[in-house]
Amino acid sequence: MINAQGRKLAGMIEDIMCYFGSQGEEEDCCGEKISAAEFRSLSATMRSDVCTMQDIARSASVTKSGATRIIARLEEKGLVYREQNQRDGRICCVSLTEEGKALFNRIEDRLTNKILAILAVMEPAIRDILLISLDTFLQMAQKLANKKG
């Protein structure tokens, strides 16, 4: 039973990622000229007060050198800038430029609007169940990931 549920959930997550994912048909993120890994890097930077290259690597699921290449591309596009950490000069921090913040917000708004349209036609009790269930599922996934790491 749990095996069948796991397979069904894996398929559902794949479908959700396909529908709500940030990849466009031409591998651009939401019609913008950035990749999904670049979008995840912008997202990590936007959601963190201090975002290191290690944070970028974790968020984009790449190595530290892969994160460095992603950030170099984003710098060339004028979306981020790097600076040394004030407390520890060995640490490189990444911040969004105003253009980077605007781009991130445009993409996030498009994704949010897709979700809002679906939530609007759902029964309120079902919306609550969905949010509670997904939150619990994500917490358990993070807990297991932290045990391994």
C-alpha cells in the first residue's frame, strides 16, 4: 500500500513540477532569459539576508563551482553582485541588483497567479487540507535530508 502511494505521489509531484515549474518551452525560466538554476539562485538570494555561494549551490542543486558559474552569468546579466562578508573575508556573499529583484518578482508573480487561480475554485476546507498536508510533507522531507547531511 505505501509503495503504491509513494509511486502515485512521485508522479503527482512530477506533474506539479511540470505545470508550475519555472521552465518554459525553450528552457527559459517563465519566458525570461534565465535558466531554472539561475532562477533558483535568484530565489535563494532574495529570501536570505546573507546569501553565500554555498547557499546558492544548495538551492540550485549544484556544486560550489557550479554555483560560481551561475552567479557569474547572473552578474553578466546585471542581476546580482558579489561582495566579501564583513565578518569573514573568505566568504563571498551574493545580493540582487534592483533589476534582479524586479525580474524575480515578475517571475514569482506569474507562478503565484497560476496557483491563486486554482485555489480560488477549491473548497476552503480542501485548500486548508492541501496546505497542511504539503507543509507536513515538506517538513518531513527536510528532516530526513538534515539527518543525511
